[in-house]
Amino acid sequence: MTSCHYLHTGQRSCHADDGRQVPCEGSGQDASFGVGASCPEPRFDLRGDQVMDRLTGLIWCRSASLAEFPLTWQESLDFVATMNREQRFGQRDWRMPNRRELRSLLSLQTKLPALPERHPFINVFNGWYWTATTAAISPAHAWYVAFDGGRMFYGGKDQSFMLWPVRGDGLNVIPRTGQSLCFDAAGKVIPCAGSGQDGEVRYGAPWPDPRFAILAAGVLDHLTGLLWRRRANLTAQPLVWREALLAVTALNREDAASAWRLPTINELEALVDCASHSPALPSGHPFTDLQEVYWSSTTSLFEPDWAWALYLEKGATGVGQKRFAQFSVWAVASTAGLLASAGKSCSPSASNSQDAIG
């Protein structure tokens, strides 16, 4: 079965501009399409102090607060190195997750924490967790993810946040971040060997070369199988969220054979190259008329009158109030090769999801 190389957001409900729940049919919202790699229940396999994620193949510490207290970025890397020297839980391949790996745990249907329902984790802190990925726009900062609602931004490496170690190389469902350099806490480039940083380990599905193909209908991303409008600005000016959804509907009325939609936040995030900024897209990309922030079709369930957006200059995932005309529209379509023949979602082969912990 084909892998999507981006994950289902977990969203199951649709919401109006004021946050009221509304029927999903015909809404153009995330939950009305249900795209992205998904996995049958149960998603998690609890094995003592470790948890196998059957969707991604990654193995997480069951305790999300193993270090007990917030650490600086370098202290977090050092903590994981100590875990490996001591063979914590009988293993010596622990690492700090990259930003896509840490985001893979999120469910955007839940909050406090934004984790899938019935997850087996303990000691989850409803705040920021470090990733091993440096922020290209400001290398003295690194990316972190907030587990209260799911935001992803970057903070100074001298600040202190939580750590959630991971191991395993996954099932190639999650793409690489694109980061290939390593940096110290001041943002200076350093040798990667032994650093434990994203730029050293580079886990995830490799990017095709070339990654993008310009077609008559749009730009095909060979990594995700998604087709994007080459002109990344559907409207003349920023719109409120409801108008963004309607703008894509109007685009489809112009051509009955098309199936454009407003992308989910995970589809937008999959475009990001963590080695780049302004815009945070792969070098040599073919897109034109790029804007700073884009609406997604995904509601923020932390506050349902807000929706998720990609901040393209930085590569961050944040939110915006649906009733403010502040973000732009970039249409996407699913290609036939992306979807499983039996349904709308694709998932890793079950035979590949039985990684051993011992």
C-alpha cells in the first residue's frame, strides 16, 4: 500500500467561524476529506517503559517527562547521550526527535494534551518539548512543539523546555526535514559527528530527486503525491477562513474535472525544508507568487474559532482567528497514486509495523 509521507491530522469534526460544530459534508474542511496516512486501532503498543507507534514505527519513552525538569537544548542532547551510555531500558539508540517525528504524535482533534485518545503515555506536560531540528531562520534557536494544543515554533537554545526521547528509524511514513547541518547553542555551524542533532541522523523518508515536477495541471510533489497550484496565491488579497474555503470551491466550479481543496496543516507542513527560510521551501522549488502565511482546512480544537496556518517564511505551524482576513490561499489536490484503492487514506503496510523493542 502506498505511503502518504504525511500524516492524517486526526481531525473528525468541522466547525464554523464562531467555533460551532457543523456538518462536514460539503464544507471543504479537513475532516470532510480525511486525507493522510492513518492506522487501524490500536495505534500504540505498550511494551513496558516503551511505546511502539504502529503508524510511524517509532518507539517512544512511555514517560514524557523522563528528565523530570525542563532542560536547555544542549542539556537535552546530553541527557539522551547519557541514556545511550547507560543503555536505558536496555537500548542505546535513543535520540531527540526531529520536528516531524515529534509532530507525528499530535492529534488535532484533542487538547490538553493534543495526543490521540486512549494513548498510553504518562507524565505528559501540557507545554513545549524540544526537537533536534535547528531553526534555519535563526540557528541559535531550535524548533519545539506545544502539547497543550499542537503549535510548533522555535525558541532560544539557552531556554529550558521538556524532552521526549525516541528511537527507531520509522516506516518511512514521515519525510526527512531537509536539515543537513549542525549548530551549537550560539547558532554556529559545527561538525555533526556525535552531536545527536537532526542534521547528523537525518531520519525519515528520503526526498526524491527531482522532488517537484511541473505539469499542466499544477506542480506534483513526488514526495507526498500531492498536486499543488503553481501560483501559490489563489486570491488577490488575504481572506477570512470561510472565504478561503469558498475560494477553492469556486475554483472547482470553473473546471468540473478538478478536485482542488484547501490543504490540511500536515499537507502544508510537508512542503517545508528545514534547511531553508524566507521561504522555508526546498531550493529550486517551482512555485510563484508566494505569500507569508497560508490558511489550512484544519480547525484548532484548542479554540475552534481559530484555524491552523503555515507561516511559510519561518516554517512554523500556528493558528489564526477564522474571522480575521489575514492569511492567503494555496490550493492542493490528491493524485490518484496517493490514495489507497479502497479508500481515501493511505497507511503503512501492517507487515512493516511490527518492529521489535528487545
